[in-house]
Amino acid sequence: MELIVDRVSKQYGSKIAVDRVSLKLQKGVYGLLGANGAGKTTLMRLICGILKPTSGTVSLWAGDKEESSGGTLAGGGGLDVSTEEYRAHLGYLPQDFGYYPDFSGMKFLLYMAALKGLDKSYAKKRALELLDLVGLKEVYRKKIKTYSGGMKQRLGIAQALLAEPKLLVLDEPTAGLDPKERVRFRDLIARLGQDNIVLLSTHIVSDIEHIADTVLMMKDGQLIYQGKWDETQGNLEAFYLQQFGEV
């Protein structure tokens, strides 16, 4: 499985929010860093099909792009971001995901499963599996309004995983969490990256250092860095501070 972002741009009037970004993402965790206004959220919404690019393409490929043909993953071809087939492989957790506070964790997942068109018996089994995965199985009957911020974020991850997506897009998932919840959340994301493409957007450098296989940095709508980061390249936080003037 490979996500291909090919020279994608998004322009609003005279403002270019995303400027000719190209990416090839395979299985693993990709950490997207950048200051507010760098274009991170816009890029993620383009990848999720929420926004339509001004130019360029976004697609999922089952195998090698040069050798693939046809229009389905089963046949080895690419799926365009605008198609239902693409969205069937996508799980998305926005920075502020919506939920019904009087729903229990289980009821919320079953409701989301119904919206996704999942079979009822499968949905219940899958919901229980995911509640266990994210550490909410003991509280799944409790109302969401009683959950902590970290618990709500973990429930958000569970809803994103309902349809067993191969591409998981997470926008600022650790924002506002206490240190203990952040560590728990990072461990969960790292496990998910073993079998999926996980794109994680954040401005918290330490989160990226702990879990990202590949670091991506955006500034003024453009990618200014793309690759692995290790100690031989110096301190990632120092580089980030040098580029953006903030941490």
C-alpha cells in the first residue's frame, strides 16, 4: 500500500496554503511538523478528500505505481482521493472530532459504524476489539461526557479504525493531553504504524522524536524536510526552533 501525493497545491484567492507538495508514504508512522499556518491541516484535509486540490493529485496504490494498471486496489491500480473506494481505506481523526456527550463509548462506535455501513454483528465485535485496543473496555458503558480528554482522543482513534483502514490521518491527536496520556497515545500510534500508513500532524517535537519513522516539516505551504532523523543530524528540536522560532 502506498499513498501518492503528486504536486498538490491548494490556493485561496492570492494565498497559497499548500504549494506543490509531493509525498510517497508506505507502511509506518510519518510525523508532520510545522508552526500554526504552515499548511499541515490543509494538507491533511486534501489527503482525506475534505478539500479539493487546486492542482495535483492524491491516490492510493496497492503496488508499484509504474507497473500498476486499472482502477482498483485489488487489480493493483490507484484509487483517486475523490472516490468512495479511496475513502473506504481511510481513517481520520480531526483535531476536534464531533461526538454526542450523552452517548456511551460503545453506543458512539456503533452509531459511527452504522454511518459507515458496517454490518451490525461485525460492528459490535469490532467495537469491542477497538475499545480493548485503546484501553476503554472497562468504561465503554459510561457516557462520553464523563471521559477525560485523553479518553476522548482514544475513542476518536477507535472510530477512525472501525473499517480497518490502511491509511490513518491524525491531526494534533496529543494536543491538550497530560504527559501520562501522551505517552499512552504515542505507544498506541506506534503500534498502529506497524501495519498501516499513519500520518500524524503535531507541533510537539518530542512526540515526533518518540514515534515517527519519518519526519516531515512544512513551512509556508511547502515541505522543507522529508526523511529519517537521527542523532548524527543534530537535535531535532533545535532544528525546528531554528526554522520556526517556536517549540
